[in-house]
Amino acid sequence: MSWVTRTALVAGLGFLYGPIVVLIVYSFNASPMVTVWGGFSTRWYGALLADAPLLSAAWVSLKVAFLASLLATILGTLAALALERQGRFRGRALFTGLVFGPIVMPEVMIGLSLLLMFIGIGLDRGLLTIVIAHTTFCTGFVAVVVGARLRGLDRSLEEAAADLGASPGRVLMTVTLPLLAPALAAGALLAFTLSLDDLVIASFVSGPGSTTLPMRLYSQVRLGVNPEINAASTLLVGLVSVAVLLASWLTARRGQG
Amino acid sequence: MRAAGAEAGPARVRKRGRLFDRLVRLPPFLWLAAFFLLPFVITLKISLSEPATAIPPYLPLLDWRGGLDGWSAFLEALNFDNYLTLAADPLYRDAALGSLTYAGVASLILVALGTPLAYALARAPARWQPLLVALVIVPFWTSFLIRIYAWIAILKPEGLLNLALRRLGLIDAPLTILNTDAAVIVGLVYAYLPFMVLPLYAVMNRLDPTLREAAADLGASPSRVFWTVTVPLSLPGIAAGAGLCFIPMVGEFVIPDLLGGSETLMLGRVLWSEFFSNRDWPLAAAVAVLILAIVIGPVVLFRDSLRAGEGEAP
């Protein structure tokens, strides 16, 4: 590698990680001032554990993320199978648009339009509506991850099973899905993370009793820099990093095999 | 003439296969039609409702069982007042222009920053590439809200950037960066950089290395190889990355709200305040349709590259 590309890498990664490092460092700051270092302290983590509304919001978020990632993994995997294994079918262009549209569509639009529909059909806002909304935008991401893996799979394995008389359902359950397992896990983890992270869509479709963690954090962040938020963020960053590294390790490991 | 008996077996298998294929694609199709497509149709309809009737069932309702009369009654009752408001009030025009400008400028900066970074990733030793790609992805999946919030501590007048500049003796008085256009651009570039780099890296990684080698053998300098071989061949990736960033940035809410000033006008923020503060739901729906109208072009244009580029994410 030349020094130019090396510099580009260091500068790029430095830009991406700088703000996150700042956040983590100051979460251990004894002083509540951002630019004043008051010594090392874990007091903000203690304050976090005593913050009941924050903890209950975190619990709501975990429940939503679990259900949404489960549903999105099922739907996203089926979508990827249809797109990668079914060639041409009627409505393929529409199907593709429906699967990948939510990935790029601005969040305010998804949130507002879902809310207008929920009100139109008289569905009470709460945990269920957030789960529906999150499943909708996570499905495309799962389809991307599973689809990439499906493209890399040796199709002759599935064809061999079919030639030997296995029904399509049996081929799926005993050949395709086991081979896809790491991608399913990676897709589910990403869906979980995305759901855990969403503020905008949840703000539109949540009800009075269902405040998620990002909604709670947002209402505090708007009031200014708060070291307790730094602590919460550090925990969140740690959790997500572990999940993402695990996910990319799972995909990379199978990719080499 | 085909012998009916000989074909019965394979035909039954094929038929069963087609039924199975339908069963596979039906659940995601129904789900997304119900919770992605239908809501947009409803939004479109509500944007044509009267503000005063902003409570369900949002007049006018289409009486499609009434045949032609039902349709004409529906069309006559359509109300374009919300769109006239959008056209007449400079606030919405400025917000649309603002969204296009912020997203456009940020996309250009993303191309300038993302291209060398993607190139460096593609040229890194093969065994380091999975780790380096994962390092680009981790912030992407790290709380968006928190990453934007972190910039407040850096950019504010008594923040780390001003502190560093003063320590270095470059400035005497703190610069005002937070709550300006510059802060919004920094936030957009920062949040969407992985969106730019990953599809571009996927394209650059697949380029045939012999083309670069041939250019170098013919005496081209490394920078000339980069500009005359690598960049032109990567243009589809550059376009896909810019499109992938531009589309969601147009409707961005969190970044202008946390880092921008009171005069930072973007459509996502306007929609949010029409909905949550002014409670004018039909007008908010009209703003949503305006956003859709702006992003639909890039979405159609980049439909294929969105798929191909995103396919390289973890």
C-alpha cells in the first residue's frame, strides 16, 4: 500500500470513529462539563441504572426489536428466495420495488404513511404498530444479506436433492436453509440493530405507553449534552459493535468455506 | 402428439413447484403491499383531503361501488388546497430547495471523500479487507441518533473543535459552527459516508487489476492510473453511492433538527413540525407526497445499483 491510500484509510476511519471515541471517553468523565476533564468516574453509569423511564424504554425497544427481527428474517428470507431462485414471475418488478424500497425511502414518509393507515383502519397505536413498522423496513435489509449469500451458494446441491425426489419444501428445509444459517443469523442481527436504532418511524407509530429507547434519548438529547446519555450511548455502541462484528464474522467465515 | 401418461409425473412436479414458488413469495408480497404500498396510497389520498376534515375517515371517500357516478363524485370532491398551500407559501418552496441543496452538496462531498476511502479499502491487503470493511460498517449500524448527538459536543462554541483550535493558537474567539449550515453538512457527510463507501468499494474490488497494471506498464504514474483507469471504470459505483445517500438525505429529520439552526429548512423537518406541532395532517401528507416526488426519479434510476451495491454489505 502506498502512503496515499494508507493516509486515506487512517483519515477516513478516524473521521468515522472520532466522535464515537469522544462520546465513550466523556462517559467516564466525573465532571458534567463536556470540555472539562474532572477525572475518571463511573457515576453516570450508576445514574443510568437508577433511571427508571430510560430502563423501561430500553425494555420496550428490546421487545420490539426481538419480534420485528424475527418477522423480518422470515419475510426477508422468503423475499430473497423468490428473487434469487424463481427467475421471472409476474409482478417481479413490483416485488423488487416493494422489498428494496423501504431501505432508501426517507423515514419520515414511512412513519407518516403507516400512521395514517393505522388510524384509518382503527388499529390502536402501541407495541404492535411499532413491530409492524419495523418489520416492514427491516425485511429489505434481511433480503439483501440473505440474497448475497444465496447468490454464492452452489445451486447444484439443491438441484441434486430435487433430482433425488425431494419436494421443494424438503429441499428448502434440509438443504437451502442449513446452508443459509449464517446469513440468516447475520440478517436477524442487523434487523435487531436497525429496530433498536430507529427514532423517526417509532415516533410516528408509537402510542402513549410505548416509548422506545431512541425516543427517550431524543427527548433528553434535545435538552443539551448530558453525561448520562454518553454512558447510555457507550453501552449501546458496545452492544451493537459486538453484534455487527459477530454478524460479519459469521458471513465472512461461510464466505471462505 | 404427446403421450398424456408420460407427461403426468413431471407435469405434476412442475405444478407443485409453481405452487411452492407462489407460497414462498406470497407472505413478503402481501406484507409489503399492506404496510408499504397501501400506506403511500392512503397518504396520497389524505393529502387531497380538506384540512378541516383531518379526522378519520378523511373526506372524500371513493365510493367505487357507485360506478361512474361514484368516481366523478370522488374526483369533484378532491381538494388540492394542500398543494396550493405548498406552492403559495415560500416556506415549503424554501424547504424543498433547502433539502435539494443540503442533500446535493453533501452528496458531492461524499463522492470526494468516499472515492479515496473506497479505493484505499479495495487496495488494502486481501487478508485485511474483511476487517477494514467491518470497521466501516460498525458506525453505520451504531445508533444514528447518538452519532449525530456526539457532534454537538464537538461543534458547539465551547466544544472540542473550538478548544483544539484555540490551543493550537489558530483562533482567538470561538467559531460558531453548531446550528449553522456547515454543521448540517458535516452531520450529513458523517452519517452517510458508509452508504457511499460500501457500494463503491464493491465496484472497485471487482475491477480487473490487469487494466491498472497495463496502464502502469505503459508508463502512467499511480495518480494518472487512478484518474484515467480506476475512476472512469468506477463511475457506476460512484453514481450508485451518491444516489443511495441523496435519497434518504432529502427527507432527513434528525440531522437538521439537532445540528441545524432555526433557519435550517429541510422537507423532513417541515413534515415533522406540520405533523407534531401544527397537527395539520393533510398538509403533512402533502409534504410527504412532495418528498416522494423528489426522490422517485433517483429511486427508479438507481433501482438496480441499489440492489447490486447493497448486496456487498455484511
